[in-house]
Amino acid sequence: MNKKNSDALIIITHLSYILLSFIIAIYTPFYVGALLIFTHWLHEKFVGDCILTVLQRKYGFANKEEDFFHYLFRKLTIPVDAKLTINIHYLIKTIILIIVLIKFYFFIS
């Protein structure tokens, strides 16, 4: 597999994981979403970052301190500040957490 195909595979996998996370948070019981959040947090603690971002860096697609969204915007030739892309990353995690918490609230009430 050449570098261009590997790059596309990692991007598609990352975007698919984000979409799947929202689907899980919305359509499954709250504890499945909570498990998803916990496992993502756990692997970030062990690996130091999202495993797909680590793979992007390891294979030379992303710069050392670049997160997925900064890399994606750079790839799409959209100039954006790295702090904004980190905030996008946190925003997605926060929205998923809020969805899970709302489902938990309705579960206990």
C-alpha cells in the first residue's frame, strides 16, 4: 500500500470512528456510550493521544504536535490555528459526553 492510500485509510477510519461514536451515543443505552468514552480516555492515557493520530505521526503524515483536525484542515489546504483544532476535538468529546449524560438522566428519572 502506498503512502497516499495509507493516508486516506487513516483519515477515513478516523472520520468513521467519530461518526460511529455519535451513533453509539445517540442510539445505544447510556452505558455503552459511557464505555466508549472510558475506553477512548483510557487509550489516550496509555498511548498519549488518540491511537489514529499517533499512527498518522508514526508514518509521517502528520507533524509531531499536530492533532487529527489540524492535519485534516492542512490536507484540505484550509489554514487554521492548532488551538482551534484542539478545541474542535474537545467539542466533539464534550457533545458525546453530554448526549450520554442526558440519556443517563432520563434513565434514572
